[in-house]
Amino acid sequence: MDSQRAPVKISRTLATAVAAAVTTPALLLSVTPAFADGKPAAHTEKKPTIAELEKAAADAQKAYDKAVTDESGARKALDDLDSAPAVVALKNAQKDADEAARVKAAADQELTDAKTWQNALPATAGPVDKDLAAQRVAKAEAAVTAADTANATAAGKLATAKKAADQVQNAAKAELERTKGAKAKALADKQAADKALADAKAAGGGGGTGGQGGKCSQDMALTAVLNGFPSQIAAGSSADFSVRVTNGTGKQLDRLWPFVYAYVNGKGGGKDIDKLVHLQWSDAGSNGWKDLPLNQAGPVTNLAAGKSADVKLRLKVDGSTPVGRADLFVAADYRNADGTCGGTPSQARYEFDVLAVGAKPTKTGESKPTTAPRPQGGAAATPLSATATAPKSGALAETGSSSALPQLALSGGAVVLGAGAIALVRRRKAAQH
């Protein structure tokens, strides 16, 4: 799926993730933007932007879809040749030729019989008998001549009709072969375009983000909220709900991806439960479900200013998922055709509990978003402050690798980040790249 994001600042992502960490006391982090030294990069050959690669991949997909349709049409045209005018004409010409051949055979037989009868007359036959025999032979000879002419004419028409039908059939076969070749080429082009896009994403954004200075905005006016998400889910079951993204930015968002990530802090400590919890999404009006590559659903396309869009989601909890507290994080990121990009400044956290297999929920109602941390075994929630510092390099810290995650200079003592926070940071960062 096309899931390229322009990188939204890792500093605010980490701060939000820490504040929402399921295994960490309340951290009220004050984070400053992380910028690099700002030194101009050396000139390099311009590479296609992600937007350009996305368009190329989309165009290649359209070309492949058309090639598939063309091949299907050519195959159907070949199968339906029985009703083609040239083939129908050939069938009629064959019937006429068969009838002419039958008439000729009958005329030939009549002439043979007439001559046999004439030759069998006795020498004592009278003039009347001889005259009748001669008339029969003459009539049979005339019928043979007419039958020969009709047969030759029918044979000629048959040959002409067969030639025309062969041309139609050969053209249909050639068209099928052409469309098969075009389909194979379109598939190769599509695979190449998909690979180029995937390689660019894996490399961290290809020819650049397309935004001013490669920076993406944090839009408080862009929101992502869940509807119908339960507060309890039993292991071995699933829950259907939706995420609503609302565009309050004042401009159309060309491509928008909801980001959804699940984390559980069950018995034995926090675990990244990708293999146990399966998130899926569904297109509007579709009953089919798709997985979420990089925890992203969609995209939602061409979302006008002031409008909202709902994306159906499904959370399937494996029977081996540990019982305990869990969270679902929700955010959204966008990219426009002009290269501008951005996303929600933070991830909304929805608490839910994983129950034992077969257990009935004891709570009713939906889970509501919260920014408060989970309580930690009676430990006091101690507010701390932190400042994010950028690594000294020639690129924006927000676009760096995992080693470029902002370092936290904590006042009031050290803190160990929850595994859920770290996993969340890495997941959304991977999605944005």
C-alpha cells in the first residue's frame, strides 16, 4: 500500500509517546523543536520525490489494469467469433455449397440412369420409346450442366467466405497475443514502479519530502478519533470499530493515512504484540478486510477542508494474548501533491483490557481517549520535565535513523521509558518514512 509519509518531528512524537507510555509514571514533557546545524548539503543529482514515485506507481497500476481489461476483452472477442458477420457468412456459404453439391450429385445420377435406360431399349423399340429415352437424357444433361454451374458458384462463394472468416479469426488471435504481451509488459512496469517506490521509502523518502526545507507541519486542526472501540476485549475474539479523521486545516488534504498501533502490558511485562493482535481496515462500501502495513489504514484521498471521513477497523486478539492492560494509539499523517505534509501533533491513547479467552466484558460503553498515564502498581505519578536535543549533523534530526532519536535531558532525576513508548515512536517513525 502507498504508505509514504513526510517525517513529522520525532521530538514531538517521542514526547507524546512518553506521556502516553503504558509502563511509565506521568511525564509532563516540555519539548523544544530539534533542528540540525542547518549546513547546506552538497549538490547531488535530483532524485524523484515520493510524490512523483507514487504518481508513477499509480499510473503503472492504471496501465496494468487497462492491459488486464484489454486482454479479457480480446479473449472474449475470440470466444464470441461464432456470432461475427464473417463467420455467420461462412456458415451460410457452407450450407449453400453443401446443397449445390447434393443437387449436382443427384443430377449426375439422373443422367447415368437416363443413359442406362436409353441403352437398354430393345432393337424392336418403337419411335415413341426411343424419343422418350432421348428426352430424358437431354433433360438430365441440362440438369447436370446447371448443377455444375451452381456448384462452382457455391464453391467460389465458400472460398471467399472462408478467406474473410480466416482474416477475422487471425486478427482476433493476433489481438489476443498483442494484449497478452502488453499485459506482461505492463506488469513488469508496475512491478518496477512499485519497487522504485518501496526502495525510496526504505531509503528514507527518496528525492526529498517536497515541503519547505523538508519539514512537515503539526496540525492541531487535524484530528483522528475512534468510534465504537470497546473498553474490554476477550482474547480469541475481535472488535469492529472505526476511526474518523477530520480536516480542520482549512485546505484539502490529498492523501491522508490514519495511524493505529496496539500495545499490551500483560502479565510478565510489556510486550510488542504484533504477532498476537491483528489490525485490519476496510474500504468504504466493502466487506473485505486488509492488513495495515506499517500500522497505517487507507489512504483517504482528497479530503476537503472541514470534511470528515470514516475508515472501518477491526482488532483481532489472538487467544494467546496475555491478560492485562492494553492501549490503542491513534494518529493521522498527510501528504499533498505539492509536497506539503504534516500530521496530528500527538497520538490519542485509548485504554482497553484484554480479558481471558471466553470471558464476558464487565464494562459497557466505548473506550474514550486519554492523555493520562496508566497507574503503576501504586507508585506515585511524578511530573517531570524534559528537553529534546538534536544530534549535531547536517540533516534534520527528525529525519534521521533510530540513532538520531532525540536524547532526553531530564530534570528531577532519570527516567526509564516504557517499552510501549519506544515501540510506538519507532512504529510511527517507520510509517512516516
